[in-house]
Amino acid sequence: MLELVTHDRSTSNPNMAGPLDADSEVGHILGRALDRTASLRTGVSQELLVACRPAATARKVVHEELALQWVVASGNSRQLAHANPWFFFELMFKSMVCTLASGGRLDSPRRLRFSERFCDDITTLVDNITKDVVATQARHAAEAAPDVSRLNAALAFFINDLLSVMDRSFVLGLVRLYCREMASQRTTTSGAQLIYLKLDFLRIVCSHEHYFSLNLPFCTPLSGALVAASPTPSVGSASSQSSYLSTLVANERPRFGELSVHFLQQHYLAGLVLQELRATLPPSGRTGGGGSGPGTQRRAVALVRSLLAWHDADPRFQEQCARARVALLYLPLVPIVLDSLDQMFGWGAAAHR
């Protein structure tokens, strides 16, 4: 008696059906209608191939799953992730770049490169890590927490990397989220340590190669970018327009010559650095609060000085016009210094006469 031997079909692919017996499989084959559009004589129809192609399942990628699992992690898993944050951040960023490269989307618009769910997970992750940094530092009061500095620096480097691949408005929103959480805890007993962490965070984020462009240094009243609306204006219209523009520039210039809301909106990263410097250098006659002291002042001044030295040594800014635009980013530094002359120079001290 002839014995039928059935071979189990591999079930590693979830789209494939389970094992069939011989009779069921033969009946399935014979029950299919004859398709002449796919014969060798007529050729294969592309529409048919598209219609018959199995529906693509939701393929999970490393960076999305890693961000999700990190957000929902708790207990020992979360502590281990925070103990080695650089590894997971680096793995996440490399997966993001590899996914874009394999899909040919490196040149696609930044807002369309990653899913909305992934962006939400990144926002939640940054918020959670920032709160953990603040909470851990608060438990150590005025002393530096052992692992907080490493976690804070890893987060800053990750945001620095995100500026190269993600929508920059979204990434700057992450920076704003971090700064808002830090500012809410500035008056606590660990205020000085939080200022140290924030200054280190800004130092790393501002080290991005496109820091100058991220500050939008063009199209401001001080950049001389205002041009005539008409390419061939008449004498009368040109004079009236010139008068209008002069009045407009005169009214707008003070807003960009000091650390105003308009300046912060236009030059966000540079504004954060100068805002931190102003907070650590209170005006003459006032005492600094919220952790402000000699240590925080030195670090804030060192951050501004390192940025200025970096711009001065950058070969991209060797022309005079480029240097002038860089200088405009730090114009509010003048009133900040003038308001704090007594603290920086000590005019009444005999040693400084």
C-alpha cells in the first residue's frame, strides 16, 4: 500500500499558511481559475503582480522599538539603560541613519523621514530622562550625582546627532523641553548643580557643525538683508521706500541688540547661551539667586568664550561679512557685560585700581 508522506511547510513567515495535508493542497491548486494574463505568450501583467503581491506587514525597525521599550521600561531595566545611555542612544541613531539609507530617503523632507509615533516616543523619552536627571540630582542636594553627568551628556550628544537627520524645529523643541524642566527646579538646593548640567548640555548641543545656520543669522534688521520690493523703483518711490525702511529698521534694531523675545525667537541657541550667562551674572546691586555663584559664572563665561574662539578659528568665517554676521549673534553680550561691570572687575577693590 502506497503511503503518502506530507512535508510540513515552514511557518517562520507569518504570511504563509500552516501545514496542509496532501488532499487539501491538491484541492486548493485545482480550485484556482486559469489565468491567461500571466502565460508565457502574453507576458506577465504588472497590475496583476501588484494586486497579487502579499500585503506588507508592519516591519519593526530597531530605533522605533528601542525608543518604545525605553519609554515603557521601569525598575531595573530602566536603571540599566540609564547606566549605559550612550550605547542605546548610539544604537538608536545608527538605526535611524541605516533605515533612511536603505530606503533611499536621505534626501527626503525631514518632516517625512520618521513616523509620528516615533517622534512622540522621542519626546516622551527626552522628557523622562530630563525629569530623572533633575530628580536624581535633587536627592544628592548640592553634591554632583555620580551617574547624572554621564546621562545628561549622553542625552545632549543624542540631540546633537538628531539635528543632522530629523526636522530641526522638532529637535529644537526637545531642547526647549529640556530647558523648561531645568528652569522649573532652578531655585532648589541643587540649583548650582543643575546649572552645571544645563551649561554642559548647551555646550554639547551648540558644538553642532551647523550651529551658525541653526541660529538663523539672516533677514534681521541688523543684517542689512532688507532690500527694495521693486527691482526698478522710481525716484519718488525709492525715496519714500527708503524712508520707510529706515524707520522700520530703527524701530526693530533695539529688539535684536538686546536679549529680547524677538532675539530669542530668531537666534534660539545663541539666545539660550546668553540667557544663561545673564542669569549667572546678575546686574550690579543685585545678588544672584537660584544657584548662581562664582562656579556657575566661570562655566557660563567659559561657554561663551569657547564659542567665540570656535567661530574665530572656523575657516568658513574668514571673510569680513561672515564675521560681521557672527558678531551680530552675540550683540546682547554688550549690555550684559555693562550691567555686570562691578562684579567682573571690582572697581572698588584696591587690587584692581
